[in-house]
Amino acid sequence: MAQPPISPKFRYNVAGYSAESARRWVGSSARWGAFAGILGLFMVSQVPLIKKSILQSTPFVGWYWKVEEEAK
């Protein structure tokens, strides 16, 4: 029994987005999100709480934000 010349091809999608288009958008969104997060972190880098809890504990570049306390 031969296969018919035209057979249906099923494509699954959610809200009109297929897996291929979702894969493309997820990668792009992740890169833009990382860029926006790093930019936002540098914009608030002078806030003492951010500087002490996040930036100083960053590996390899945390030394840049460490400030030696003055001896009194």
C-alpha cells in the first residue's frame, strides 16, 4: 500500500508560536534581558547596599568596588 501523494503535516503551536519561532525569540530575549540587567546594576552601583552585597561579592571583578575603610 503506497503512501498518498499529499499527507498532512502537523505543526504544534501555542498561541500561534511554533517551537522554532519560540526558540529564536527565547535566545534573543535572554540576551536583551542580560544586557538590561547588567546595565541596571551598573546604574545603581553607587547605592551602598548594592555595592556591598552584590558587586563586592562578584568573582574576578569584586575588588573594583571594595573600598578600604579609613583608620581612625
